[in-house]
Amino acid sequence: MALDAITSSAPDLDGRSVASQRWSHLVFLHWRVEAARVAPLLPAGLRPDVIDGSTWVGLIPFVLDRATVFGSPPVPYFGDFVEINVRLYAVDERGRRGVVFVSLEASRLAAVLAARAIFALPYMWSRTTLERDGELFDYRGDRHGTSDATSRIVARATTVAVHDDPVADFLTARWALFTRVPGRTVRLRNHHEPWPLFEAQLVSLDDRLLARAGFADLAGLAPDSVLYSPGVTTRFGR
């Protein structure tokens, strides 16, 4: 089975987009893990995507705004929030690559409910915030209703650009997500300009979301990759 090539530019969508979002100030934290640890967490019909003998687990905070759905104008307030997600990397039976979200923390309840209903994504209602001091980004998340789903990520962006890095492209140049709806696994494509990526430094991490996802050891280990992007505008469709 031939796998989709990893490309820094997204293939065009077929037809009109069903939603769009601006993603800003992303911090990509990633850890290498054995594929056997990820396989049981993937929807039916998917297997872990691997590079250099490992798959990866990502913890990614960012600001989401300017959200639209089905051609609407940007949704004020409810379409503007900080998100923190835990994600995995998968390949389907046709060799198509994508991400699988284990959890997505967001502070707007209406957005959480809409994303769960429309796209079957595991959004969780949380208190999520960002405090910025120059190139220092302090993200916090605290899921409502539980004391063991929290995260604080403090990272510093640099001006060192990342180009032609196969691992960075593997982790960020993802042009689809997989989700599970009743009876089947579906793939939702996305399109945006190539990521502007920069090296970053993790200043501190106090996280329980990774443990909730099944990776209790990772928060105590230094990430294998830390990247920053000022952001992109993304469209979703087929």
C-alpha cells in the first residue's frame, strides 16, 4: 500500500469548504512513542503513522478565532478561544494520512457542543487562557468537572526558522483529520498555506492531559520536538 506523500503544501479541496478558522500562536510539543502504544486508541480502520521507526504524541496549545461554519461570517465570541489538544498520527486503509484527536480543550461551551455534534470531535469544556509576554507564551487549561485534566504550558518562541525538516513536516503538514461517527471512520480534509515554523523552547510543563490520554509518563520527559508557528488560516472540506 502506497502512503500519501508528506508535502508542506496542502492539496486543493474538492468543492467548497464547510468551515474555516484562524489558528494563531501554536506551540507544538511532541514525544516519540512506540506504535503499539497508540494503535489501541485509534478508530477502526486506522493504524499509527510512523517515521524513523516511531509514531508521535502531540500536545498543542493555540488561539482559535475567526471561525465560520457553512459560509457564515466569523462567529463573534463563541468562535474565539484558546484550545489545547492531544493528538495522534494515523494512516487509513488507503494510505491516507491524518491526525486523530484524543481530546480538545476549549473555553466556549457552545463551540464544544457544536464541534461534538457536527464533526464528532472529542471537545471538552475547559477554562483555557493564554498570557503572552513578548515571545513567552503561557497557556493554561482546566477542564470543568474534574481535577485531573489540567495543563500549563510555558514556551518561548525563537526567530530560528525551520525549513526542509522531514520530522517537522511529518508532525505539522497534516491535511486531514480522522473521526469516528456511528458505524464508520470518516476523514475531514483541511487546507491552509504552508506552516511558518520556528524553533521554540519549553520553559515549563505541568500537564495531566497526556496522562488522561493514556501516556502518563510523557509529561515528565523532555519533548523530542518543540516548534512554534505564528499561525495560518485553515479551511475544512472534502
